[in-house]
Amino acid sequence: MKKCLLSLIIVLSTAAVSAQATYSLGNDGYYHYQGPAVTGVAVDFADMTSADEAYSEGTTHADRLMNFQGLGMYKFCYLQSRKCGTATDDPVYGPLAWNNGSSENGKNYDIKTSNPDKLPAIYFPEIEGGVKYVITEGWCYNQNRSLIFQCENANGEWVDVNTVATSMNTYYQTMRKNIYTRDTLVVNSSAVRKLRLYRNSNEYLFLCNIQVISMTDNGTLVPVTAVVLNQSAASMEVSQTLQLKATIKPFNASVQTVTWSSSDNEVATVDDNGVVTAIAAGSATITASCDGQTATCVLTITGEKPVTSITLDQTTLRVAEGKYARLTATVLPTDASNPNVTWTSSKENVATVEGGLIHAIAEGNTTITATAGNCSATCQLEVYWEMPEATDFILAEYYPGCFYYEWWGDALTKPLYIDFTKWTYDSLPDPQWPDFATARSMGHSGELVQRDNIGFYQWMIYEGRSLSSDGYVSETGATTANVLFNGGYSYINGVREGAGAVALCYRPRIYFPTFKAGLHQVRITGVSHSNTRSMFVQYKDMTLSSLGQDSAIMAGLPALQFGNVWDEYVIDITNEGITDVNLSRNSTDFWFIGSIELIPYDASALEHVADTRYEARAVTGGILINAKQTVQVPVYSLTGYLLHTITALPQQHTFIPMPQGVYLVGKEKVVVGN
């Protein structure tokens, strides 16, 4: 740990205390140092080991002296697991702690009621020429507490230091609660030679080191004797980092700057703070140097298995403007340590790419690049324009006399979320939906109302209705629903009919767009007006054998059972082939809807094309075919009758005029509007 001395201290001279130095108990009841005077003392308690242990934490302390590095320490205990400072202060370990009391004849005494000679204390050797500075480093456990310094006066009595060194204002140093503290007591008195410090409060105080500098100190440099690293060997993986810490011995050495170096910077580097970064597989030695002393840490770095190649399933690609396509990258070896692929487009105004999914933005050319490790592969992409398509619903007759609304725009790839609480009368197109009272008296027209890509048949707006007034309250408070499913009846030829009495295609219904990847989940928030009622989630079965059969065309999925408590109702759809759904009602009761969300299986999925040689899409007034090669394209009616066989040429738009209706082109459904 780097330490900075106060500016008034230029250099420190700390002659070692004699190994023969001893203490003896005098007639006055105090311990006295027996040995030559010293010019300074520097004691690093971080060097203590179990061999130096006097007493352990939690034991009763006997009245005897402990010797460590020439000091006489009375009533101290050894706490090896403790550390000085806090994590934010980059602490060093210091196992020396003042005990929080005293003992005598097996009985514990509070310090404040003990005799002075029973107080925990440290006795220093005689300081030659008097004491100039006393420097301490440490921290207190629970509260700010003081270290009290005393010296012998002319009568051999222990008195507060400032009574002898009369120029001093204080005779103590304060250790701060849980904060690593460095404090300097300026004594500057030739009369202060025999020194001790003690504690007089019931609180643990942890010491890291103590320095006493004499008046005769001549500024001699204290050399570095050793550098110690917290690790001498370590194993790492490429790109990992490791924090090495260097400790300078002695702690008060004049030079405290550590220089770091690596034996091989291509394998591992180290910065000025000792942070090592593994670059490549191999071995390297990290060296910490200070004032001619060094310490090393040998690193063994496990390298990644590099990527040797990357290939794409297509190197050229044509995608229509606004459409999607997918590229697949193959990375070798299959067990490469980092096989992640990064995708880029050279012209993002032409096309973007994310995870291999290409979105064609505008007509033009761009290069799609896939990169893994140091390898890359490219695909030349052409974005071309094709005739735009409307996005709307049309009526399709599936069997005589009954029509269903069909979506014939671009299939969706992302979830669809509708928040009905934001809908108002003014925001809806004609015909204006009636309010609640009017709707109950007149029934609903058979027209389709469209908004937010969904079509509504036999629904009505219910603007501003606070459902909390009807007793419907969500967990978060009052609930407002602006849209109401009608009560399951309609007027047919002037006669009011209940939903169960009319044909399936006349029942109240919501129509949704087609989803390319298939639908995974339908989530609805709402409440039934008075009874538990069902809402049916249904889909179209477009196989030829099902045509003309009401129940097969609108095959039912599990129903949602709405209760009279506001809640979220969820249906999980396990068949990924279901791409079109609608919601319908067949009972005479009211439903209030707050929101509807449709979640596809894969938001990045592509529309399935049965025949990869061409693409057939509905446009206004007919069918448009884009072929990759010359191909014969059959067009069937829904009943399986062959209507046309068209020759489509490559790289051309082939238009087939067709009346409004639903057709099968090859094996794909195409819905043509007028």
C-alpha cells in the first residue's frame, strides 16, 4: 500500500531497536526499558505471526508483558484475521488490537475503574535526543477513540506528554471509526525521552504500524528491504484481468513507488496499478520493483481456440424492397472459443442486418459481412423494387352465402399490441360506432371497422366508461375500458337474432393480420359484465379437403373463460402453423376489453414459400409473380379447380389479372382484392 507522509517530514531515520532490549517492572509499578537509547522506532504490526501471539481474542488477559520488535506491550491481544482500514481505503492486514478492558485475579475490570498501571499500554525504548514526531496508522471498531501519549517527567512519573513538552496543544491521536487513519503527533521536545501510549475507553482499536522519530534524526534515507506480492503464481484465461498488490518493506521506507513490468507483453500486460491483462496463451512473469528490490508472479495463461474460417450459405442474394431474408454463417472449428458472429452492412440505407436477418430498406446494392475472430465472409446483396401491395381486409366467400374478412397485406413478424383504452369516437373511421345505449336498441351493422391493422365486425365503442363504477377494479386501481364487445346479437333483415341463432360468419368478431412465423400466444385483458363467458380464438384451416365446411374453416382453439373480475387471459398456441386467428362471441353478454396482444413464435421468421423457384403475391386487381427461373405456375380455385397455368420468366414481374377472391397459387393461399 502506498503511503504519503506529512509535508513536514522529509525523510525518516528509524534505527532498529536492539534485539537485547528488555523491560523490567520497577518499584513504581511501571515497565522500564533496559538498553541503549535509539534514534527512532518503526514497528509494522502486519509482520506479526502466530509465533508472536500473546493473547487471543476473547480470552482473559493476564498481567504480563509481551515483547514484539523491541516494544513492551501490556494487555494486548493478537487478531490475525482482522485488517486495518476498509475495502475502499485499500487496507493492509494488521493483527494487533487493544483489548477493551483489564483483568485481575480472574475478574474482568472496566478500564475506567482500573488502576493506571492496569491500563493497556505500549512502552517504547528511550529515544535519544528526545521525541520529534509520533506517527500512527490504524482504525477504531465502533466509535472514534483516542490514543493517549505519556512520558516520564523529571521525578520518574508518567504524565501526559504536553505537560513536559509545553509547546504541544494535545497529548493524543484520534483513530476514526472504520476509516483507515494516519495521524502525526508533533512532540518536538528534547525532554520527552521515555514514552508510552495507552487506551482508556471500552472500545477495540486496531493498529497497523507506529513510528517514533527522534530530535536527532538527520534525514537518513530508509532503504527498501523487500517487495512482497499478494500472489506469486496465477492461472488466467485470455482476456481476463488480475489485480496484483505490492507491499513495501519496511512500511516506512523512503521510496514507495512500485514499477511494474511483464516479461512478454504479447502474452500479458500490466499497468501502473498492478492490473494484469491476459493477451494470449502462454507464460509470462510479472515483476514489481521498488528501490532495487523485486517480487515476481508467474502467470500461466490458457489461450482460446481461434476461428479458422467462416462461410455463408449464400454469397449473392436478391431481396425485394421492404422484405426480409436470412443468411446463415458456419464457423470453424465448431469448438472455437469465441464463435460469435458480428454482422455489418456496407450501406445501411440500402439494407440492415442483425443476427443474419436482412431487412431490405431501399433499392440498391450493399455488401453484407459476417465476422468471427479474425475471419470474415461476404454476401453481395441487391435490393430491388416490386409493385407495392395494399394492406387491408377484404370479404372472401368460403361457402355459399357466408363471407369472412381476410387480411391480404404483408404478413407480420413482430408482436401486435392494441391498447383500447386510448380509442375514442373521433379516432375511428366511418361508420361511427354507436354508444352503449344506442347499440343496445338498434343492433350493429355488418360493416367492417378498421384501425391499428385489425378489422372489427359487430363491435362498438364504449368511450370513457369507468369500470370501477360497475365494481370492476384491477389490482392497481380503477379500470377504464373504451371498447365493448356487443352482446352477441345482430339485426338480419330487420329481425333481431341472438349470436347462437345466426350463421357463424355473422357473429361478432375481430380479425387480425397474418403472422409469418405462426402465433405463439394470445393475451387479453378484460372482464365479463355479469357472468363467466367464453371468447373463442379461431383459425382458418386452408387444406382443400376442408373447403365448404363451416366448422373446419374456422376451427376453434381453446376458449378464453372471462369472469366478472378484471384480469389477463392467456391462450398458448402449440401449433406453429397457425398464422391467422380471429376472436368471436356466441353468447348474449357484454365483454369489456382493455388490451389485446398477439405474440408470434419468432419475430425474425420468414414467410414460408412452398416453391423456392418463385414468389406469388396478391396486388390490386390480380396476382404478381417474381420468378428466379422460367417456371410454370398453376393457379387454382379454393375448390381445387385449375384456373390458369402461367409461364413466369426470371428477373421479371409477371402479372395475372384476377377478380376479387381467394386462390391457391401452387400450394400458397393468395387473397385478391378489387
